[in-house]
Amino acid sequence: MTRPDRLIYMANQIASFFAAQPGDAAEGVAAHIRSFWDPGMRTEIRAWGTSGGEGLSPVALEAVGRLKDAPAR
């Protein structure tokens, strides 16, 4: 599995978890990525989302789009 494939897989797994929880699933995913992914991983998944986000679930793609709006925590 290539690094982008792995990041896509991870983002989709996180999205699956948050989709089953109450509240804003995309914000939950974005908060998790901001908190637990290193800057290089965040940069790579943001670039992937900007280029179309192929393979990302709708929730994961929305979350990735929100990453550019807030700094890492």
C-alpha cells in the first residue's frame, strides 16, 4: 500500500467511526487529524483532497477540506 493509499484508508476509517457518532462527523474527523497526524501527513492528505480526493469518502473529503481553515492543535 502506498503512502497516499494508507492515508486515504486511515481517513476513511476515522470517518466511518465519526459517522456513527452524534454531531458533525466531518469536524470530528478534522479534529482527530489535526490532533494526531503529523504535519507531513496533514499536508499530504490536504494536497490529495485539493486534487480531487479520489478514494476519500464524502465525510473524509469534507474533513480534509476543513483542515486548511484551522491550525494544528
